[in-house]
Amino acid sequence: MTITVPQFEYPPQQVSWLKRDALLFANSIGCQAKDELHFLYELHPNFQIFPTYPIVLTFKYSDTDCVNFLARNAARTLPPGCPKLDWRLAVDGRRRMQFVRPLPLTSNGAGGRIFEIRSKMLGVYDKGAGKGSVMELEHVLVDKGSGEVYTRAWESAFFVGTGGWGGERGAPIKRYPPPEPGRLPDAVSTFQTTPETAHLYRLNGDYNPLHATPAPGLELGYGGMILHGLFSWNVGAQSILRWFGNSDGPALRDFEARFAAPVRPGDRLEVLMWDVGVGAVEEEGEKERLREIRFVVKVGEKVVLSDGRALLRCVEQGASSKL
């Protein structure tokens, strides 16, 4: 008999952020003062929060200090039929985020608005003995008072070596390969990481020890400390928005990628981007013409992010869209 793990809604979690949090995030993913000062300087006339910032709120909540990542996740309630999952074995599998409306510059603005993350477990899937288990989650960022949705995000957490418990295998993932084999990318961007890159990025609220000290990565067979998968994911978003969206946050409407291999401190990331054209996309009953960008992120010849896809509002590209 195949075990089916039912969907499960978590209690809403209040979240908050300040301008300082937005500045830290933009710095940590490589925004540059030359043409992205509006993400880095709070008095800029066009100051805005980088659009993917809400991806860290499922870690940060409303905390202002470090938290115990493993203890917090171990305390999560799981539905009946779900196998026991050890978050020390968890790595990111895939992430997607849709952007409905830009964030206010602080969650503590006029009117005392309260924001919360409403999370739902969509299922837990068995990828086979000796492989792993995948937990699929949905996170919606909402203004509690008005009910307005700001972002929707989907997370796949992969638990290494935990498969074989008899669960459903789950649907195959949707693939977004680069177009036309052999076609050169339309844009390439690079980011040189350092031994401290992950220590800066984790200050956004993701305090998993895997990204701070060698021991957890040695136990998982990675040879030591690795960078946050979401760091590389956000670097990809920063590169695409800069090249194809004039670094204007509201231009980014949808962004996703699959995590294919670990990145180590000191690795040089290379973001390869292909413009596959403009098409009509329907969201909530309304059609909008959006530009689709496919991308991969590589370290040398190794692909570390695959099946990357971004949808952007069509904008005229200016000089600031090029590195």
C-alpha cells in the first residue's frame, strides 16, 4: 500500500522587516552601487526592497536576533502518516516565487499593518530507498488586515537518504532547459564568492549550521561547509533583473530554479541567461505580456542551479541593464 501524506496548514506566522533588513539583503546578494543604489541606500528617491527579499521571511519571521535553525524546524507539527524527518539532512530542492505587489519599505509603517506568512504542506513524497524524501510547501505573504497577497512561494525541501518508507513518489518536475541546444546565452554574469559569503547571507535569517561551519557538510558528504542554495538563487534573480528589467523590482513577476549541486565558499558563480521572447501569461483571470528568461548557474563546468525561469514585465532596456 502506498502511503499518502495529506495537506496540512500551519498556523499563520507574523513577519516583519525594517529598511535595514532590506539593505543587508541587497548587499548580501551582490547589488552594486553603480546602478543599483536604489536597493542599497534608504534615502534614494527610488528606494525599494529587492523583490525576492520575502524568500527569507520563512526563516526570519519577526526575529531580530539569531535563532536555533534546527530546533525551530524540529518543533514543526507534522500530519498523520508523515515520516519523521530530520532537518539536519535537509537541503533545498526547488524554489519558485510569484510577485503580486511590491513590499512596503517597512512592515512597521503608518496604520500599524501586520504581515504574516500563511504556510501549507502540500505533500511529502518518497523518492526511493537510498535516495530521499521531498516535502512540498506553499508560503503566502499576506497583509493580515486587508487580506492582500504580496508574494506566493513554493518550496521543495529534500531530506537526504530518507527514502523507502512507502510514500507516493510525486509528480515529475516541470523542466525549463535553455532553448535550442548550442545557442549561446544572451547575457552572462559572474559572482566571486569568498570564505565569508555565507556568513554574510545568513544574517538575513537563515541560520542553518550547514552554511556556517564544516562539520554538518562533512556528515552529509559535501566535504565541508556549503553556501545557501538560496544565495545562488537570489544572485540569479539579481543578474536577470539587472540585465533584462533595468533593475526595477516590480518588473520581476515570477522566478524559479532547481538546486542541482552544492556551491562551496570561494567558488565563482556564472549566471548564463537566454531571452526566449514575449508571450501572454494569465494570472488570476487577467492576461499580461511577459518576457521569459531561461537561465542556469554554473561553477566551472558544473551546473549548480538548473531549470531556471524568470518572467518579467516588458520594459525598454537602458544602459543600466548591462554589466
